[in-house]
Amino acid sequence: PRWARFGLMKRCDLAVAPSRFVADSLPFRAKVRVVPNGIDLPELPSEEARQGFRAEFAIPPQAPVVGCLGRIRPWKGQRYFIELAAALAPRLSECVFLAVGGTLFPDPGRDYLAELKDYASELGVADRVVFTGHRDDALVALAAMDVVVNCSRDEPFGRVLLEAMACRRPLVAFRSGAVGEIVEDGSTGLLVPFGDVAGMAEAVFDRLRNRERAEAYGEAGRQRVATEFNLDASVRAIEDIYRELA
């Protein structure tokens, strides 16, 4: 609630936000410092692990896979992901659509996962959309995808974007929240206006048909994580804030 943010910000000396999008939503903007989340650049999952993940869900080794990763929550946009599957399924007969994530922190009285499955049936893609549930091997799941999409609304940061880029996966995402601060449009991924499922479908289709370009996006993404979103840089930025306070 706005009153809670106001009260907390009034009492603190400085606050740390993971993105400019979050910082701009806070009162007393002069107190806010932006420090993007950072990750250690991981080793790429092996081809054996990648194919093992696919085999677990009966996905053929060469089948194109379009996937999203995140908690099953309305603001994460899995409903748009199902609409994307419905738009692409007639054009990509062998494509599998992979929704990775569990129903952590469910809404009382609402089964959103069941709603999504019903929606997939309504749109005729229930046999093409795979819901994996929560996974502890997120990087392997991302590596098993050929294109990673992000359909979130007002994304405050989007760590999964970093992880996808670190795994050399090309990204297609809605331009919403902090996504544009992480993904370089036309370099590490493609951004489309929020809710533009048709535009997202065209971008995904292009990435699947042009593997050379998709690989270039993936390589650029990994380099961006290494230089702009590494953990050491985040730690140094937090240390600078402590020095400022001291």
C-alpha cells in the first residue's frame, strides 16, 4: 500500500531498489539507490542434462521448445503464454510450449493453475502446453528451451531474464516494468508492447526459423550478464552505499 511505502521511506536513510522501475514507484526518490541484482555467470548445462530434461516430459530431442519460467501467478502472464501457444501451434506443428514454475503463495479460494489448464483446453492447445510444476533445476529447464519468453506485467526486475541470457537463450518479452533495463532490444532479445501476443508470436517464430540470429542473441546475452549484471558489481555497489551512510 502507498501509505506503507511512504511510512517506510520516511523513516529510512537510504533504500535500495533493484531497478529504476521500482525506484520510480517509491516516494522520497532522492533516498533511493538503484542496484541491479547480479548473478555469478554459471557453467552452461550439459547437452546430457538438457536432453534429460526434455526426455522427462517426452519432448523429442529435435522438437522446437518455447518456454517461460516463473511462479504460477496472474501477474506473471502465463495466460498470455497460452495465447502465444495458440497463435503459433498451427504454424509450428512439432513445437512444444513449456511452462516451468509452481504455485508458490497461491491465492486463497482460487486455483490459477487449473484456470490456465482450462484455458489451454478452450484454445485447443492442451496437448501442446506442458506444465512442469516447481523445479530446482531452473538453468537446465532454460537450456532445454530454444526461445525463452517473458509475459510478466510490471516486472520489478526479472532474475529469470539474467538466467536465460546466461544460458545463451534468445529472449522475447513484453516491454513492461524493468524488462527494458535488462534486455537490450535487438541485441540480446526482442521486446514487444505489453499484451501484444501477435507481435510476440512473430518474434518467436523468427527466432525459431533463424537459428544463426538466435545464437547471436544468446551469445550477446551471456556477455551482457558477464559485464553488466555480475555479482561482484552488485556487491561493490552495496558497499558504496554503506560507505555513503558511514
